[in-house]
Amino acid sequence: MRIARIGVVVAAVLTWAPLAQAQTAPTFAKDVAPIFYSKCVECHRPTMFAPMSLVTFDEARPWARSIRQRVAARTMPPWGAETPHGMFKNDPRLSDKQVETILAWVDAGAPKGNDRDLPVAPKYADGWSIGKPDAVFTMEEAFQIPATGVVEYQYLRMPTGLTEDKWIQAIEIKPQARAQVHHVIAFTQPAGQPMTAGGALGPGNIGGVTPNKPGVVFEPGVGRLLAANSDIILQMHYTTNGEATTDRTQIGVVYAKQPPRLQQRGGSVIQPRFAIPAGAPAHEVSGSRVLATDTMITSFTPHMHMRGKDMTYTAKFLDGTTELLLSVPKYDFNWQITYELARPRLFPKGTEIQVVAHFDNSPSNKFNPDPTKVVTWGDQTFEEMMIGFWGTVVERAAAPTSQQK
């Protein structure tokens, strides 16, 4: 009898242990949904480009193991920079506690929890990350993308029909054929004029997009000009991937309620003179630029292609001191992030911005199109680029300068 009673007690303890664990485990409703809503669902929701929605429990639960893997590896949310939290305002990285919560939720069997604990899901405009646009412009005709071959840059027109100047508070460029779009750069020119390539990085530039990139919302008092009686010209870079399709890219804009005090512009370090040896695992390419005027920098955007490995930005000041501005140790072509400073930074005239990049042209780079080839500058993804872009703001009335273009 005594042995039997001990057995009953042991069985009760063993039964109670997982029950207690389940009761204390994080649930989707109470613990995980708030993290997803603040960090993930801007992209992981219906009508956006992420491969699955994480808004509801039923949508998220089938992906629990995949979520655990990506969160544990800290590859989601995507972020390539080595910087302290708080340096960039768009830093989506999860805290250690948030990571632990998601891992514990999955390890406990991804329980749903009580619906009463579920926070209100954020509201978004369908298909747009900038909110509901005031205007949507569309390519005049769909472009036919072949299944194979090289497609040279296309310059395609979007009439605006505007009869007065408009200032853009937010802009989102939305390709229809996202899998085949390497990038889009949008700029303006007077309506009816023949299309030219020269305005892509000039003062008429209104925005651009690379893979998996949401829209841009400017700070209050900052905007870009969409001039009256102008057309939007799209520089379209299509990359074939074995599937023929069509593209009819759209641009959504939100207009500022009044003319802004500051105008968004930009600058860059471009180094087109390089030859990456075949098989090289970490070939260095560098360039620099001396600021011609006092410059208020708001963001940094590294740009390379499939062999891009890492990139750093460094400021060298007139007194000889240097400061690391941005380090991206694991560049990812599929996530060409714009790193937006939490506080814009004024750099004095004469500051040298140095950009150093490394390229992996070895067989160990799984994205490498051909490690047996010497690689030089070129437009296509199987070629390479080295550009360190940055964003700036200038007084709205200021005349364009070479630094602001």
C-alpha cells in the first residue's frame, strides 16, 4: 500500500509539472502578439511583400519553428549594422527579453492563450506602408519582362497631371514584379520632354526602392518637391529569373499639408574603378569624398550587388580625428537597408567621408553568380557596384549644389 501511494504521488507530480510549465509559458495573445505588432507586421501582413502574415494566431502558428530559427539567429527582423540601440531610429532589432519570450513560446508548443489578452492589431492601409496615399501614379503601360537574358535599364514615364507644385511628406514605390526588380529610381522632368537618364541622382530625384524595402516617411518639416507640369521618370532595373512576367510599378505619395522648411537630398561616395579577382574572398574597394559645404546627414545606405560582403563609413575631420559612422559586417543584397539616424548630424565643410567595402568572389559565397570571373563595375547583378549613399537635408530655398545632388 505504501509503495502504491508513493507511486500515486510521483505520478501526480509528473502530471503537474508540464501543466505548471504550460500555465507559465508565454502565450501568443499576451506575450508574443505585442512583439509581432511592434516589430514584424509592418511587412508580415496581407497585401505586403513578406511571405506570410503574422497578424493572427492562426496565421503565425504554422510558422512557429521557422520563426524560432530566424529569431534565434537574429536574422529577423532584418538589420545589418553593428551599432548600439538608439543610434538609428528605424532599428527593428529585438531585445534579449523579446527573443527569450519568442523562443520560450515556441518551445512550449506555441500556445494561443486567452483572446482577452490580445492587443488591438495596428491599422494599415492595404498594400502600403506609408498609410493611405493622397495620390497613386502608375506606369503608362506594363513592361514585359522576359524569362531569361539581360534587360538593359529602362526609362519609363509616369504622367502626374499636376498643375501646381506639391511637397511630398511620404513616398512608396511599389513594383508589381518584385522578384524581378533589382531597383527603381524615380525622378521628375518637365512634362512631354524626351526621357533622359541624367536626373536619376540629381535634384529632381524623389525616391528609390530596392528589394524588400518599405516606403519612406519624412520627418515633420522635411519633404521632396513634386513639381507642377512634370512627369515622373522611372529608372527600372529588371533582372530575369527564369519566369516571364509583366510589371506595372506604382508610386504612392502623401502630400505635406504645407511647404516644408527643409528639403530632402543626398550625397554619395562612388568608386567605379575596381577589378575583383576570381576567387577572392575579401577584396577591398574604397573611396572618399570631401564635403564641399556644411552638411546635415540624416541616413546611410550601402549599395553593392551579390558579392558584397561588408561596408563601413568613416568620417575624417579637419583636426585629423576619425569616427566610425556605420559598420555593416554582413551586407545582404536582399535587404539593402537605409540606416536612419535618430538625430541628424551636422558635418562641417572639409570633412572627408571614407567608405570601405569588401567583396566575396569566392566559391563559398552561395550567392556568387560565377567565382571564376574577374568582376568589374556594371549595372547588372552579375556585375558589381560600390556606392555609399547618404541622405541630407537642406533649406528649402537653397540652390542645388554638387554636394546636394
